[in-house]
Amino acid sequence: MIKLIASDIDGTLVPDGYNKLNTEYFDVILKLKEQGIIFAAASGRQYSSIAKLFEPVKDNMIFIAENGSYVTCRGEDMSVSVMDRDIIHQLIRDIRSIPECEISLSGKHFIYVESTEKGFLNLLIHEYRNEVEQVTDLLEVKEDFIKISIFHKTDATGAAGNFIIPKWKDQLEIVCAGNQWLDIMNYNVSKGEAIKKIQKQLNITKEETMVFGDNLNDIAMLKQAGESYAIGNAREEVKQAAKHVADTNVNDGVLQVIKALLK
């Protein structure tokens, strides 16, 4: 019997950057809860961005934010992975040297940027609906940080990966979170590790877990589920890692599978 369902958001539940969810999901999440099944939204997004997306049911689910760096439920932190400040400062200096890339620095409740590029700011504030603080120098921000992200308009991995990944791959977790984003967290932080912690805390097995995803940063999460689904528009590597392939995000593939489970 399934006791935990976790789904990625961008590319899986909605097209990348969408800030509205099919309202049928709200009813389905409540029905899952009635049947003793927990729903978790797992994303590279900031917690507040995910919470706004699920506003009507936000107190009836778990949030796996910032690619697993921050897990919370009903205002209670389940896990937080804070990065070393010296490493953050080295990364900021490294990323500043890469042409056409922007930096976003994530605390638990705010994303900090020093960019003035209007398209980037519009994406963060109006499309993802993040809580964003614009500063003159990221090195001066005193908050604890849980993730640093590299943004490029077309290919973050191509633009930054050849420099950042070889230098930092043995110290940090670096994942592709879509064409435009490269996310960097503490080593062994991932959506998969977040699922593993939830399973342990709630005494839920891998076989009692169902997971949905579309991108490379979802593969670790798929491996933690007995019933794993790539959606129809997922990357080929994700389809190969999943047990099943559902319909596409625009056809509400995740919703179709969950509604069938509830019958």
C-alpha cells in the first residue's frame, strides 16, 4: 500500500516557471490525506514559492524545497542543511567570473541576488513568486545559506559546468535543475536523501513510496520509491531510471496516476 507520494514541480506538475497549478490537485491531496497517504512537493524552488502554489492545502502536505536542502511541514522544520560560509564565498567569486551567468543565494526564507538584469529578476519574483532580496554584494549577506544556484538563459550546465563541476564535485552536490539552472548544495543533499529522511521519520518503506519526476535532479528521488514515474516529457535519462512512464505535464500525467490510485 502506498503511504507517501512525492512529486517534482517544474516540468512535472507544471511547465517550467508556471505559478498556477491545476486546482484538481488540491482535492486530490485532501483525498490522499483521508486515506492515510502523505503528499510531498519536491522542488529546486524556494519554500515560499512552493507554498504559494499549494496555498489551499499547504497545511496538509510536506515541502521538500531547494532540491532537498530544506524540508518542512506545517511550519516545523524536518531537516535543514546549512552550507559553510567560506565555501559559499569561494563559489560566489567563481561564478562571478563566468560570462552571462547569474547567481541566486538561498536562505530558508529569502533568495538573495546582486543582479540587476530585468529578465532574471522577473523570472524569480513574478514567475516563480519567490521572496527575493536584491543586494549590492552577496559577500556581505549574513544569513545562513542552504543552496547557491547558477542561472544561464539557455544552458547553465554548458556555460558553467566545465569550470564549477570539476573544481567542486568532490566537496559539494551539483545538479542540473533544468536547462537554465545548476544547483549547488552540501554533499549528499538531494531530493532522494530528503525522501529517505522522511521515510525514516515516518516509518515508511521504499515499497510504500511513489515518486514522479522529469529531470536529472529527480533521479535520486526516483531511486527511493518502489513505484517511480517519469512523465512523458521527461529527459530520456529519467525515463530510463523510472519504473513507469506517465503522460506529459500538460496532460496532467501525475494527476491521472494519482486519481487512478484513489479509485
